[in-house]
Amino acid sequence: MLKEDIYRDLTNRNGEVISGQELADSHSVSRTAVWKAVRSLQDEGYPVTSVGRKGYRIAPGTDLLTADGIRAWLDHPDSFRLCLYRRIDSTNAQAERMIADGFRGAALIAAEGQSRGRGHNSSLFDSPAAAGLYMTLLLPLHVPFSEVSQISRMAGQAVLAAVSSFSDHPFHVEKISDIFDGDKKISGVLCEVIATDLESGCTDTVIAGIGIHLDTLQDAVTRDRLAASVTNHLMALLKDRSYSPV
């Protein structure tokens, strides 16, 4: 889509102003189409600013997801395929699409916003752009069905450990994997599984979806570092239980 292409162009220019005419020429559209795409990005919460009559930019230092930034903090940077999005319907849904397309392996899928983030019992998880980190760990794990809830519990523990390492707020866990700051929920976990052989009694793949609202952290950590920290903590917990695919 045009707005995603424009957002990528602005991100790649690292704070440099790009004129509406240059964007229009790059994508063979009118300046009006560029303006509408930029307005749509702004309405969705993306940090695109207009600079007088000069054009548009994303301010330097804006906290955007980057592959290099995440890999720099991962304990096992070569063990995951990284799939990063500014906005997507659902990172869990993207994990399912990857599996349907034949992907086999471990992946970290992360986005700055979701249009249909998944919650428990078919509910939607509030996923506004520029206000959170929404990620899914796609893991080829053979876990007995009776122990799948433990993966959710460990994912919650991983989030708790990660956010607590960057803030002294009194975070705590409720309902297995929901993270609260006082009485405010800041994170939720939704684990889904795939099993091709039901008679085995085990999963083939675990899809661990995690959403974290960032306002409580008050710029204490970047999305890149937080995504890596959650991943590192979860992989360590899984390894302790001999579940780790790494």
C-alpha cells in the first residue's frame, strides 16, 4: 500500500525531509495521493510530521523497530527469522500465514501497531500504533497438550522480567500471564498451538503472541531492546524446561 511505502521511505531517510513531489514521483502517484497517505498515517498514530512547505519526515530518534537493533540485543541472533512491520492485522495471524506458506523454524514477528490484535476468547487486543510493542514468537516446540498453559505462564514471566529490568514500577502478574502496573493492565499473552498429529498428544508449533503497552515505561527502553529482552527471557525459561528449539 502507498502509505506503507511512504512510511518506509521516510524511515530509511533517518529524519531527512522528503518533499511531497519526490514521494509522488517515486511511487507514480499524485501529490494529493501522497498527502492523503500521510494524513492516514498520522491519524493512525505514526510519527510523521509535515515540515512547512518542504515536505514530510520522521523525527530523528523516533523509536522504530529495526532488525539490526533487535539482533544486537538477542542472545541467539541467528536463531530467529525477524519479520518486522509498522502495522499489521495480527502478528499471530502472520505466524499462521508463514506456516501455511511452508515456513519451518523459529521466528520473531513484531509490529508497532495492529489492526486486529488477538485477545482471549476471540476478543481484540487494543494495539494502537506508536503506543506499544506487539510481537509473536513462532517456535517449533513439541509440548504435551497438558502443558501448553505453562508456555503462557512462562511468556508472562518473561514479560515481567523484561519490563521490571527497565523500570522500578511495581509490576505483577495476574491470570497466569497478564502483566499489571498497579491496577492497569500493560501486557497480555495469547498462546496458540499447531498439531499435525493429534494422537501424539504434543504440539508441533507454539505461537506465543505478546502485546505490551509502552506508556508505563516512559521511554526507558527502545522497542528493539524490549523485544529482544522478552525473547531472551522466554528462551531461557523454555530451555530450563527442555522445550527450547534453539
